[in-house]
Amino acid sequence: MLDVLKRHVWEANQSLPKHGLVTFTWGNASGIDRENNLVAIKPSGLDYDEMHVEDIVVVTLDGELVEGKLNPSSDLETHLVLYRTFPDIQGIVHTHSRWATSWAQAGMSLPPFGTTHADYFYGEVPCTRKMTPEEINGAYEKETGHVIAETFRLQDPLETPAVLVHGHAPFTWGRSPKEAVYHAVVLEEVAQMAAHTIGLNANAERISQQLLDRHYLRKHGKHAYYGQERGDTKG
Amino acid sequence: MLDVLKRHVWEANQSLPKHGLVTFTWGNASGIDRENNLVAIKPSGLDYDEMHVEDIVVVTLDGELVEGKLNPSSDLETHLVLYRTFPDIQGIVHTHSRWATSWAQAGMSLPPFGTTHADYFYGEVPCTRKMTPEEINGAYEKETGHVIAETFRLQDPLETPAVLVHGHAPFTWGRSPKEAVYHAVVLEEVAQMAAHTIGLNANAERISQQLLDRHYLRKHGKHAYYGQERGDTKG
Amino acid sequence: MLDVLKRHVWEANQSLPKHGLVTFTWGNASGIDRENNLVAIKPSGLDYDEMHVEDIVVVTLDGELVEGKLNPSSDLETHLVLYRTFPDIQGIVHTHSRWATSWAQAGMSLPPFGTTHADYFYGEVPCTRKMTPEEINGAYEKETGHVIAETFRLQDPLETPAVLVHGHAPFTWGRSPKEAVYHAVVLEEVAQMAAHTIGLNANAERISQQLLDRHYLRKHGKHAYYGQERGDTKG
Amino acid sequence: MLDVLKRHVWEANQSLPKHGLVTFTWGNASGIDRENNLVAIKPSGLDYDEMHVEDIVVVTLDGELVEGKLNPSSDLETHLVLYRTFPDIQGIVHTHSRWATSWAQAGMSLPPFGTTHADYFYGEVPCTRKMTPEEINGAYEKETGHVIAETFRLQDPLETPAVLVHGHAPFTWGRSPKEAVYHAVVLEEVAQMAAHTIGLNANAERISQQLLDRHYLRKHGKHAYYGQERGDTKG
């Protein structure tokens, strides 16, 4: 069981540089075994091409070390808050991918300008509020998780499996580490196209609710009709 | 006959990621056998590197399945409307390529700012009107085809073998699946350059009618003198 | 002799896609043997990876065919005018590279914003005036050459070995086909950086005459001290 | 000893094109042996793929040749001033990387818009003042070093290991040639994201002092907790 989780998490981490989402070690993927409440995550500061499956660190949902010789990602506490708060997610990815990070730095939520966005994110990808000095000086990584959780108080995290942390960078998630990577790729792509869209037309309009619904529901939920299986979320 | 069509459609689909036009499965190419009115198209949601020639789905011009075990692209109905409306086209490509999609999201037609554009598109590449809630909630993919057809009521689709669907993405076409791919590449290239052009000069002027004519007719029609054969449309 | 020229021209053409300067067949390089007044140029519309040395077409300085079974580039007449007008150049390159073409489409000369520009171009890279309907409808390619020549009436073409043809695309040249390619790469690079520069600061200033002189003369002329040989223009 | 230094400098130079930081020969890396006050640097104008370890030039801290048959980089004197002025640095990199150079051409310091910046640069990356005609016409490369030194009079060069030279391009440094390369990559990345940030939001705010402190100190100094070793500066 744990070996499978570690392998999936290792594969998810390996795919981040392949998709051009990370420079050096600036990104991490994790996964959770919901039955045993065990979380597997990238070790901190390790190069992707020097990382082996056995380097993946396993901790409990409270962050106690279960397996691994290396320090876990310094963002571990953010991942743990998200797993505790969003019971349906099973994989998380954090990157500093260029365009999504630029939106986060601009402090702007990412509007749904087109069907590419609507195919995966049901509405805008929110940018969190700024963190307070107390949150930053306190348990910073845990508070980052809390601010994300706060942002999703009224929003289903699986309908919008991504967030922009203000002045920082994106987190994405999904039903598996692989799906979290998938969403990280989509986010970067739509973040880039949205930037070009407002570059071309500062008054570009969001797509209509009807078109948003149509495209989102074409790929998600019981009436989905995209792909080879019903409910196929892969795209 | 059908095997050749399927192979050409498979090759056209394979070339989409090679040209950097698609992320994941976000694009599809089709072709038509005009003698037998059979359309071959990519299966829905399949990765390009897992797709074999035998996976290509064949349907009649009305969409009835002729050959194939997989679901056809969910955009099939759009392709079929275009084949029924534009009798001279024999290949269609749909992508979410970045720059063309950004223009579609901005709701703007692509003006002919230079000779690169004029070499392949005789005038601006139009952006469709927004679709109505009724069209979106109805037979959406078919209505997408109708809105494209409406856009070309007064325009020759082979003189401007591309369209931007408002809030969505581009479709291109040609006398073969390969030519439709070619036009998808050209469209993305001129969409990028046009964005940079207005970024540099918000009042950039379209090229003159004389220059548009000269470049378009240098490559097309009976007086063409580009390439190794007269009437060579390849570029 | 002719074999060497043809090989150099073939190599220059092959290097265009390697440097990311051309899409499909949208570019051509030529070279001249000044002793015998013979010009070698890419055949029209041929894919770079299907082109062999023996496909290179050789013509006289007046355009009469000397060697080759294929049609020469449709831009041949522009090249010939430049060889006849600028006696010191021995290689010419034409591309539709993205950023240089965007400046040409914007109808703007490329200002020297930094030392990268000054290292190779002694002052702004000029954009030609618009061509008249008569020039466009007449001997278009030859007139393109004349408009470039007119632009350089008061400017040394080897001090600024590049031009932007209004609404069209760049031409570059040099003391060999290889050097013309080199200048095409530099032009694209500085065109991109200049666009970003004015994107960051609409009032960005050109570099001072002193800095322009210092950098240009560091690499060119008898007091050059860059590289391993005096007068080394390679960079 | 010298062989190790030369190998490290050679490797640093080789990694510049691999990271996409240089076109042709437009960049150079150096390193210093602080015990013997010997500086190793790239030879001038040599292609990276034709450069061997034995081509690396070694000079004293005053620029006297110790080893090597080729001319050293024409930017040698700038490197030497920096080594003499900043006693803790042991590697320097100069490139004309696109985005950092565009900020330098815009004459703008690079503000810390996000945590990616704060992870490596403790505050804005300064742009130098313009150099005077006297400095440009005099010992230009040495004066470039003096202007950089002047810019860091009140700033710790290891806390902000990068500078933008006005109208020219960036220099970065670090505790080794490899770390200087690392900082050149980071600089280019944050320069690109900062440009996109102000493109999205002309009024984008710098990150707060608290967030800057938190991220910088997470990776640097005795309380660092990123990576596998305390004080790990690699990222």
C-alpha cells in the first residue's frame, strides 16, 4: 500500500519538471492514503533527478514521521491542513509556475475567460487575502493552509481544485497526486492565456454562466460526455 | 480508401502536439472522404501517444458510427456541420493553442497586420458572435458549427480557412487534414505576432489591400508563383 | 568555388530552423561569390529537412539561372538588389521571426535600448517606409529591395546590417551567409528585449551615444578588443 | 587547486547555455581562489561547445596573466573590481538573459513582488545609475565594476547577489561559480514574473517586510529550515 503511494508521489514529483512547471527544486507533490491517514511528500530541497522512490517522506496526518531519512518539504504543514480540511482530495501540488505565480503576485483571482478554464475550474480560481504579520511570523506554513481553507469556506474545493496564494504561488489538488499535477498544468496554461486575453482587451468579459456550466458539466458529474468513460475527469 | 483516410487523420492528430498546439488531449483533427461521405476523427479524450490508427473513429456525414470502438471527439458535431456547409474542405482541426485562444477569449477578430497573415488568410480571421443561452443549452456542439457557418455567410472559407469561436478557441480547415494542421500552425503564429504588434503600437494599421492581394495571390490561385508548383498552397 | 558557396548557403539555410527563426519554409538565406558575381539561394517553398546542397539554385547578379533544377526563392529579386546596391555584403537572410516581424508590423524602427543592440547594430534598426500601390503591384520583390536601399541611402549597411520591411518582416546581411544568420539571431533577440523594455517602461530611453560607441567599437573596427582576433566581428 | 577552480569555472560557463541564459557567446562566469588571489574566467568570444577546461584563463586579482593562451573575457576588469570589493563572493556570472536585461534597459530596479524573489534576494535587485561619458570613455569595464560597487555601498552583496547595470545587463555572484549561476537563473525567472505581474496589475504591491523576512530567512542564516542541511542556500 505505502509503496504504491510513495511511487505515485514520486511520479507526480518527477512530472513537474517534465511539464515545465518548476525551476530547480521549486515545487512539491504529495499524496494521501485516506484509509490509514498517511501522507507521502517530496523531501525538502532535493533535485528531481536525484530523487528516488525511497526518498519520499511519509508522515501521519498530524505530521509525525513514519518513514524516510530526509526532511520533508518545508511546505508539509500547508499540505496537511488541506488534507484535514478537504476530505475528498488525495493529492496536492505546489509550484512557482510562471504565469500562475504572476497572477498571485498581482494579487488577482483568475477569471474564467474561456472554455479551457471552464473545462476544469468551475468559476474563478481565487487569490487568497494577504496573510497578516502574525500569521507570517507564527506557524507560517500551517497558516498558509488556513488562509487557503478560509478562501474555500463557501466553495467546493473539487469544483475549483486550485488557489493562488497572495504574493506567493499556486497550490492545486485532485483525487490523486497525478490529478493534482494535471490541474497544475491546466492552471498554468489558463493563467497564461488569461494574461494575454486582458493584454489584448482590458475589458474582456468572463464567459457566460451557461457556457461555464456547459463546459464544466461536459467533463464532470454524472451527465459528463467527454472521454471514453462517463465521469472521466481527465480531459 | 478508408485506411488511407484514417492514417491521414491519425497523422494530423499526431502532428498537433509536435507543433506545440495542444496540451494533453485538447485538440482534434478530422478528415472526410467526399466520395463516400465518410468522416474520420480522433476518439474523445485519448492521449496522442496512446492513439493508434485503428482508434480513429469513422462516421457518416450525419454522425452515424461506421467504424471504431471508441467514442468520437465530443466536438464531432461541429466538424460535421462544417463539412456539410463548406463543400470544398476536406480536413478540420480544433485546438486550444495559446495565442489564437487568447484572441477568441478577448472576443476579437484577428486583423491582417502583415504579410505572414496575408500569405494564408485573405483578410481578418473572424471571431464569431457570442452564442445565445439557447444555443449553449441546446445541441451545443452542432450550434457551434452553425455559428461558424453564419460567420462565413459572406466569406469564402477556403480564402480564410480559420475562425475564432468567441470565448472558446480556434478551428481551422483546408483541402486535407494536413493542410488544416498547417493552417492551425500559421494561425497560432500570426495570432502571437499580432498580439505583440498591438502591444508595441496600439494604433498599428492593417496592411493595405494591395499588399494583402499581392501576398495572398503570390501563393494562391492560378497566378501563384511561390514554391515549386503553380498553385502550391503549402508555403 | 561554386561548391563551397552552395555549401555555405545550404548550411546557412539549415541553421535558420535550428535557431528558431523560421516556421515551415518561411525564410531564406543566400550568398554571393563577388569574383564571379554568382548568387546562390534557397529554392522556393522547400522544407529545410528535405533540402540538399545540390538543390541550392545559382543565378547571375541579374538573376539568370546558372545552376539548379528548382525555382529559386520568390524573394530572389530582393536579394539581388541588395547585392547590387551594397557592394560589401556577401550573405543575406530573410525570415519572419516573431519579434522582429512584430516590430515591422507595428511600423516601428527598433531603438537601441541597450548594449546587446549596440554590440552589433550601430544605431536603430530602421523600418522602411510603406511601399506604394504601384511598387506593390509592379515588380514587387525588386521594389522591396529598392525601398531597403532607399532606407540606407545615408547609412552604412555594414554598420547596421538589418532592416525591418514595413508590414512585412526583417532582412539581415553580413560579410558571409553565416554572418547574415548571426545578425538574424541577434536582431530577433534585441527585438524581443526591446519590446519587453517598453512594456516595462513606456518612456525607456535609448542608450547614450557614448555607450553605443563604446560597445559597437569594442567589437568592430581596428580598435576592437573583443574575442581572440582583432576585428573579430563574431561576438 | 588551480585545476579544480578551472574545472568549476568551466562547468559554470557550460551551464549558462543549458539554462537558456545566453545566446552565442554572450555571457561569462568566473571564480576565485581566495587563498592565492587567483581568478579563473572564460576566454573572450569563444563558443561554449568549443571551450575546454584548459582554455580557461587564470589571472591575478590585479589582472596579470598566470595561465592560459587565450584572451580573457573583455569583462574581466568588472569581475576583478567585484572580487576586490566584495570579499565574501567567490563566483561571478554575467549574462544578457532576456528578462533581466529588459529590466536593465528599462532602467528599473526589480521589486520583490513575491516569495520566489524573497527566497533568494533580500529586497529589490538594484539597477545602477547611468554611467557618465567619462566613465564610458575611460576604463569602461573597470568603471562598470565601480558603479556596481557604489550601488552596494549600503547593501550586503550576499543578501542581494545580483545587480542590473543600467542600459546593459545583469551580473550575479555567490559563494562559488555554481551559486552565481544559480542566482543568474533565479534572477531571470523573477525578472520574467515581475514583468508579467506589472503587466497584469500596474499597481502591484511589493510583498510585505514580514513575508520577505520569513522567506529569505527560511533559506538563509542560522535559523534556516529549508533543505537537508541547515544553512543550505541552494533552494
